Amino acid sequence: HVDVDVSVHDEKITVRIINGISETSRQVESNNIGLKTCEKICSDMGGEFHSSAKNKIFTAVSTLPIYDEEQKENVYSLENLEVEAEKSDSAL
């Protein structure tokens, strides 16, 4: 059973996913690379990602800003500048 809650508040969208943790899934070893990837993607998009596992319940919460078309273009331009700067630094 998985619960998914989506809310929009203060120009941000939040997605909360809650899932039970079975005994078999607790036995599987993990390096949490999927959670680290989610955290990185959300951070790169100007948002946040948090997860927790307590009392046999796993919760993941992603919060991302909502951009209008003009803001989206500005964010994209900043990303391009960062990529170009990284390329220049690596060429040195």
C-alpha cells in the first residue's frame, strides 16, 4: 500500500510518498544511490528532497519550485552558464 500526496503552496509543489517497509526489503543491502540521485536532481532544480524510514514506514518528500515560462528561461540560462564555466575550468 503506497500513499501519494501532492500539494501546491507558495509557488512550490510538494510530493510526499509513504510506503510500508516489509521484512524482506529490510534484508536487502543498499547504498542508497537512488535516494542520493533524487536529492541531487531536486537540488539541481532548486528544490529539496528528504527521506526517512521509521517504524516500518518509508517516507520520501520532494519539494520543487514552480516556474512560469520567463523564469524557466532564466533558470535554463543560469544552468548553461554553469556548464560553460565547468568546461572552461576543466580545459585549464
